[in-house]
Amino acid sequence: MDRKEKIRNYKETPLPAGVFRIRNNVGMKSFVGSSPNIPGILNRQRFQLEHGSHPDTGLQKDWDELGPDAFILETLDLLEPSSEPGYDAAEDLRVLKQLWLDKLKAAGELLYGKS
């Protein structure tokens, strides 16, 4: 496979969209979010936390106090890629995130404010 073909294949490969969680294993509290690009958002969340710029101040405070070893960044659920042209996953992601929030709340999980 030549370089141009590899680049084209990479660009045409759909990104994994879904719901993610940052879980504080000490305080048993979670931050839940969704994104059309799970690997990208997990990287962004970690970067923000490591540099003290995460928008959820409670999560940032706990990260600063407990350190990164007290947290797990994980994917909770992925959307199946759609073959529909012009498909926008935003509404499906919103619904999927809400389902996870409801499930975690029902299980007694504490959530950070911006979840």
C-alpha cells in the first residue's frame, strides 16, 4: 500500500463515537461525557486535567489533590458507525449519555457537576 492510499484510508475510517467516563477510584465519583471522537476526547480530558484547565472544577480539584493514579479514563459505550450520508451523531450521543447517567445514578454512583 502506498503512502497516499494509507492516508486516504485513514481519513475515510470513521472515528469511534460514544460515551466516556473519568472515574475517581478514591472518592468513587465519576465525570461522564460523550463525543464523536472518543480517543480524541480522552486525550483532551487528560491534557486538561494534567495542565489544570479542566472545565469541571470539582474534578480538577480532586485530580490535583489525589493525582492521576487515582483516576481511570474509560469508554463506557460506542455508537455503531452509520452508513447514512450526512449522519450527525449528536442526538444519538445525547441519548446514550443520558442513559448512562441514569444507569450510574440508579447504581448510586456520585457524579461531578458538569457530567
